[in-house]
Amino acid sequence: MHYRIMGKTGLETSLLGYGCMRFPTLENGKIDRLEATRLLLKAYENGVNYFDTAWPYHGGESERFVGEFFHTTGLRDKVYLATKLPLWAVDKLEDAERIFSEQLEHLKTDHIDFYLLHAVNAARFDKMVELGVVKLLEGYKEEGKIKNLGFSFHDSYETFERVIKYRDWDFCQIQFNYMDEDIQAGRRGYELAKDLGIPLVIMEPAKGGALTNYAPDVNRIFTDAEPDRSVASWAFRWVGSFRNVKVILSGMTKMEQLEDNLKTFDNFEPLTEEESPIVDKLVATVRSRTFNGCTGCRYCVPCPGGVEIPRVFRIWNDYGMYNNAGSAKWAYFHDMKPEARADNCLECGVCETACPQGLSIRENLKAAHSLFESLQKAE
């Protein structure tokens, strides 16, 4: 296993971290504890020492399972446990106190090695500062209940810059992968954290699995270059090539995923100068498969019919790039309100007069909705 020093903490963490949000499950939705135990044990035995969970994972079961596993195996003091404060559940200081106390109970421990403000955005962070939650957690750190204090992030770069400069964080966690260098904190956020001496933990290195398998002709861009490496390994090696990345989280559901990752992170090899252009070629190929050129500028909204046009097109284009029917259906039919979907288009054309890209928005909305309906019917 490849290890790196976690900044000024001096701690040596495994570059591969186990993300505990995608354990295998039974038919009733509960964690398959027998199989999940096999996964955690194999990960530990092969050098993984950073395990990341959170209050909401698996409906609250993840923290409890992780705590029980490391307690019953006697391995608690041999690993680093990370969990997070659910900011959306904190409306007063007492909420944060109660939740933290319960998390210690769930994890069967008297301290948390890496504790994060979960899913920070501008509004949530301002609220935590105003309520005194950040000071509360700093107090827990002084008491030794928290060893390292950080935050996970989902917002714009501008918000990231404000949050990361607010105090001297021990670490922070951002989304970062070769398809999303300009999303959220992104490459600029990486560089800022490096300049500030704040080590990074990376989530979504494979974009929730989207970067682990493409259409066959796209996969061949990687497999022809390196027949013995998996498509997934390129995503992890790209992220790990950045030296201020200290832990790369992977939510491993199956043993074969864990075994493939262990192969990648044993004797870890960053991308070479010859391999970087291969990644660039794949990125360009995948992006060329979008259905239209929507940039998300939002000149087309508000729509008189209530359609969330940029969001519809983002889901549509993501499907074009990744061919992930399950994600597309969920994003369109579950995450979007019915009144915001493409079939509510009034065909008034207001959006098209405002679109800087000159897109045929009305026709594109029809095409997008037709595609999503066909995916739904194909179940």
C-alpha cells in the first residue's frame, strides 16, 4: 500500500481510503454485514488505514456498523476513522453537541481522528459560524475528542476560497477527477489548498463510478495503451498524481472493486508524461458525445412554463457522455419535480431568443424528454 504524510499532522495515511457509503446491501436495504465485514477486513489486511463514514450513510447504519467492526476486531487504534457533522440537521448549538456525542457512541470510540463539517456550502458555513459550531468543534479538538478538523465541500470556488481561509484547517475534502477539473473547488481549489499547506482528501475520484466503464470504443483508448490496467485505475492514478492529495476515497461495494483498487495502490504509479495525453484524448472523446452545447449559463431561465432548462440539458448530456441509464432516470424522474421537466415546455421560444449558444431549445427539450421516457419504459 502506498502511504503519504497528511500535512502538518505528521500522520501517515494510506493513499486509498475506504468510503463507507456504498457497502453491499441485502434485499431489505440493510448493510450485508457478512460481506461488508469481508471487505473491510481485506482492506485493512492490505494496508488501508483510512475509513470514511458519515451520519446519513446507509440511513444511519454505516457509522454503527463501522464502529462495531473496529471495536469487535480490536483494530480501532490501528486505523484512522473519519466522520462528519450533518450541517443540515443543525439548527442550534445543542444539535451539534448531541449529534457529536451520538457519533462517538456509534463508532464506539472516545475520539474521532478526522472530523468534517459535511457538505459545506456558503449558507451552511455561515450558519455554523453564527451558531458557534466551528468554535464548539475547535473546543472538542482541544479536549482531544477530535484529532483533526476539516470540512467536505460542495459549492463554488469563490466559496471554497472563503471557507478554507477562515481558519487553519487540518485538512479538507473536495470532489476532484479528470472530468471535473472546473467543477466546485476544482483544480484552482487544489492549488489553493496546496499553497496554504492544507492536505486534501478526495471524493468522487471516479465520479460515482462513471469513470470506471465507458462505451467499448472509449474504453479502448485506455485498454489499448495499457492492457493490464483497468479503466478505473486511470481515474485513481490521475488524482494520485497530485502530491497534495493524501487520501483518495473509493466506495467499494464488491470484492473485485477492492481487489482492483489494491492492485492500483500497491506500488502506486502516478501518470507518466506519455500517459497524460491519453487521458486528455479520452476526456475530449467523452465530451464530444454531448447532445447539445449547453454551457449552463442560465440565460434561458426563468422559463414561463417552469422548465429547469439547464438542469434538463445537464442530465441529458451526462447520459450522452456516460451512458448511465440508472443515474439519468433517477436525476430526471426522482430528483426533479414534475413541473420542472421538459414536457412542461410551452414552446413559446423565449428561451431561444436569450440563448447565447443559439440552441434549438424547444426541439432539444422534446428530444431529452423522449429519451428519458424511453429509458423509463425499458425497465
